[in-house]
Amino acid sequence: MTRRVDTDLLVTRGNAALAAGEAGIAADCYRAALAASPDHPALLYNLGNALRAGGDVAGAEAALRRSLALLPDQPAAHNNLGNLLRAAGRPAEALEAYRHALYLTPTDGQVRGNLGTALLDLHRPQEAEVWLAQAVAADPSDAQCRLNLGAALMLLRDPAAALAQYCQARVLAPDMSDAVLGEGIARITLGDWIAGWEAYEARLRDPRLRLHATDTLGPRWHGPEPIRGRTLLLLSEQGYGDTLQFCRYIPLLHRRGARVVLRVPQPLLTVLRGLADTIAGPGDGLPRFDAWCPLMSLPRAFATTPETVPAAATLAADPAGQRVWRRRLGPRRGLRVGLAWAGNADHPLDALRSLPQDALTPLLDVPGIEGHALQPDARPADARIRAHPDIADFADAAALAGLMDVVISVDTAIAHLAATLGKRVWILLPYAADFRWLLDRTDTPWYPSARLFRQARPRDWVGVVNAAALALRDLVRSESPRHRAGR
């Protein structure tokens, strides 16, 4: 009897500690209680929750699995195990845990929402939308679920429906920055750029976006403030392609009389040198400046619409670099096609936007071409793609891309680089393309030299590549006389 009372007291203390955010104390209490009752499913469940709150993922998983082995019919334990696995980047395992929970509680809206979110992590938006819609119907006040439903709808290329969910999530949770950001992306996709750029500012509230301690930089420039005679620091953000795309605003700042300091990632330093008054890498010291602005806030500052997109920054490949690459390439054997089929693997949607290398075969089958990998780390499995491991940075990539007759790329930095150089570039886009490419267009206001090839169905790279291959055949036919003439 005494042991039972002591166990109850330990559990009470553990529960109180967990509620107060003291996960370590809670775990110690539950462990002490388990010493008296080592096979108690509820104690193991409590311990798993405490360990998860304390950041011990492996320990939490072990405790929850042991609890379920002793008592399988615990929907909360299955659901919490799913939450743990999903947070650990194991969505397929999380999905199975949620399915077990849903089997035990088939009407639980929260579990339906969790299951839908795991499907979203697995890039299965059609299935995710079904479960998330049911979860929203079960609890219309769940802002997080509406946010996730909006994300699924964006991947299903329905930004208008997604926008409705994001706006409702904002009403329910005004401080939910992800909902504001989702609204901005949906509005830009739909062409409502003025309101879209405004909402897109919510990205700056994401702690994952590192802008080098902007709270210590001084005043932020928003656009209306006079800038003549002042020095403006522009901070690059997100990917290399984003930096290349939005550097186009620097000439506009110069026309307003500003001196521009540009901080960019190290691999972009050489190719962008000369574009700003001063260019610096992440570790370089900065000259004195009067105000700062994130690079991707410049469309908002200039009230950019699809009709007023400024010309791309004028970049030119280094002539000396091109002479080196021309010697390396040797005699021309046909139309030179630069290829980039993979983006940054850390991008959350890279599995949807990068291309399996074997999907390039229809392009390589086109007679009269020579294929060149523009990715420095490329290991082409097809001998018809010539690798160039000597590409050291974007200056090298620019010099090589400048020698191509056409660049064919997925939505990655190489596409932006080629377009900024004014090269003919064909961009292969997933079904739910990034917001900057708008909807259903084969052209883009951002780059006059670009042509967009879009998936008609999710993951349909075959259709996209076949369409590009047909266009490439036409290009070879139209260009080959020039090559025969010794171009």
C-alpha cells in the first residue's frame, strides 16, 4: 500500500513538473515510479512525453514503444509517437503511428490533421488534402490545421483555395507568421503582388532566416524614405538563385542616388563584383552604412507588379575565364546544351523540383547536341553528359554557361545565372512551381530569355522533358547551319 501511495505521489510531482516545463525533473519522477512498477504502460507513456519535452528523442521513442508493446490500444501514445517521429524527420514512420491512432479513434480530428501533415511531409498532397479538410471540418478553429491545408492546396496548384485557408488561419491566430507568409506567397502566385509582397515580409520573423543580427544594424530602409547621398546595406537571403534574381534592383537604387553595399554568400562574390559599390562576403568587414534592407524586400520597396519588373542585373561572363573554358571544351561537336538537373538537397521541396538524372535521356537522344553538366558536383551516369568538376564558383559556372547555346535547368541557381547572363534558358518546373513563376505561363516577367516547361501532373517529369526535347530538336534544326558555318 505504501509503495502505491509513493508511486502516486511521484506521478503527481512528475505531472506538475512537466506542466511547469521542468522536463528533467518530471522524467526523474517517472523513472522513480517505474522502479516500483517497471511494466506500467501509463508511466512509460508519461516518461516518453517527458523525455520528448527534454529533447531526448531516442529515449522518448523507446519509452513510448515499450508502453505500446505492453498496451497496444493507446491512441494517445500512438499519436504522440507519430509527433515524435515526424519532428525527427521520419514522416513515413510517423504516418504508420498516426494510422494506428486513427484506427483506435476514427473520429478524432486532431489525429486526422496529424496524418494529413505527415502525408504532406511525404509530398503526397492529394491524400493530405483529404485528411486535413476533414480535420478542419471537425475543428474549424484549428489555425495550424488550416495552415497545413493551405500548404497542401498550394502543392495542388490551387492558390485561391489556399489563400482562403491562410486568411482564416490569420483570423484565428493573428500572430501566426507562417499563415501571413503563406498568404503572401499565394497572393504573389495569383498576381496580386502589392498585397503579396507586403505579407511576404513575414518571412523575416522566421528564426531560420539568418540575416546576421539585423536588430543591431540600425534603421531599416522600406522604400519611401529618401536614399540620395546615403549608403544602403543589402543583405542576401535564402538561396543563391534568389540573390541573383533580386540584385536587379541595385541599378534602381543607384538612380535614386544611393551608394550600395551588398553582402552575399562567398560563392557569388566574384560573379557579382562590380554590381554594387562594395560587395562583401559573410565574414568580411563592412563600411559605414546608413540603413539596411533584405534583398528580397526590394520588390515591396519598389511596389513591383508583373508589369513593372525591372530588367535583370547586367552580368557578363569573365572573358579570360571564357577563354580558359573554350580551350577545355575543344572543338564544337554540335549544339552546346548546358544541363542542371538537381538543386540544393536541403531545400524542403527539393524532391519535387529536382530531376532524376535518367529522366534527361530524351534530351540526350536529340541528334546534333553536346551535353555539358553545369553542376560542379555532377557525376553523370550517361556518357553523353560531359562533367566539369573544375567549376569552382559561380564565376566559373557563368563562364561555362556563357559558351552554351541553350541552358536547360530545373528551378535552381543555374537557371537564374544563365538568365541573368541573358542566355537562352529553359526552366523545367514541377507541377506546383515556385510563386515567382506565377501560374500557367510559358514566359516570365523576370527573364525575357527564359522559357518555362511545366508539369501537367504532379511528378510528371516525362511529359516536361519530352516537351523540352521536341523544342530542342527544333532548335538544332534552326541553328545547325550556323554551326556548320563555324560559329
